[in-house]
Amino acid sequence: MADKPSIVLVHGFWGGAAHWSKVIVELHKRGFTDLHAVENPLTSLADDAERTRKMVKQLPGPVLLVGHSYGGAVITEAGDLPQVSGLVYVAAFAPDAGESPGQITQEKPPEAVDNIAPDSDGYLWIKQDKYHESFCQDLPVDEALVMAVTQKAPLGSTFGDTVTAPAWRNKPSWYQVSAQDRMIHPDNERRMAARIDPRATVELDCGHASLASRPDPVVDLIARAAEELHG
């Protein structure tokens, strides 16, 4: 590949930029050296999309946006910038105009929906003792424990924030489905993937945290997107 794009990784609820750690290491091994991971405030879709846009605007060349989970809604909202060349969804929400992650979740509730609880300040948490089985059942216990304790809770209202102009309508997209996902129903992922008409859909037999449990095939999809766009 002559020119590799900048890659901006966008995390979702109940985690931060470090959720991408294994993907970052593998991308770097494959020659992607212009890597960036947004740290979203998870206070509203508008705030998170603006944070992502600000990072993209700092980069000189074409950018491939990669979103996990709620990060898919963020790249859908923020991906309209001219230098964004494509979108990669990793077990992620890909809402249409007027849709919210909460609405999509309610249409087909995932297995672990009852393991999410609000606190007195309006933030939503995955119960620590349920995090492993809910978010990342295919990761080692110790790794899941760290993710549970360091989880980044979103404001509950963020679930209801709607996308305005979905970037996937105008940008090439790729989608990875997690067949054993307990946080987003796998059938919702398949439906969203079909709707965005991606250049490729990859289904992995794994839980929600595919970016941590199956980083190699996730990176395969990101690299394929980069190659097709910029090879």
C-alpha cells in the first residue's frame, strides 16, 4: 500500500480509548503508524461527535474512522468531514437519521440488558460482578476484572440521542458482527450491517468486546478497508 490513511479509533460505552490496545499493537505491526484513539466524554452524542471531529481535523490526510459499540453512533454522526474516507463498524451501532442507540436496543433487547444499572447521578454502569458475562465473556477473568473496575459510564440520556445525518449514506463502510454479543443483539447488528450496505461484513463467533478478544480479524477488516480505499 503506497499511502496508509490515518486511523482514528472511537470507543463506546463502558470503556475508554485503551479498549483498543490490542488492535493498536497489531495495526502498528502491520505498518499503520498514524494511529489515534479518541477519549470520548460519553456525555452526549453531540459532545462525543464533536470530540471526534476535533481529532480528525488535526490530521492532515485521509482518515479511516473505526467505531466500537456506541462509537459506531459517534462515527455515524462525525463521519461527514471531507477527509474521512471510510467507516469501519466493530460490533457497533449504525443508526439512521432520527434513530438512537436506545431505540435500537429496545427493538430487540440484548441478553445482558438487565445487568445495566443507573446511579444517583444519572450515569449507567454495568454491574461489576456481571461485567465479564455481559461485555466480554470470552476474555480471561483478570482482563475482564480490570475492564469492569475501569469502565467509563455514560450519562443515561446519551442512549436517547439521535443521529442527524448518517455518514454511512455517503461514505464507504465495513461492518463486523459479533455472533455472541450480549450488549447489542446480534440480529440488530446484522440488520444494521445490511442496511448500511457495507463493502464487506465479517461475522465473528465472539462476544461484544471483539476488539479485545479477536483483535486480529478486527484488524484484518480495518486493513482491508484501508487497502480498498487507499491501496
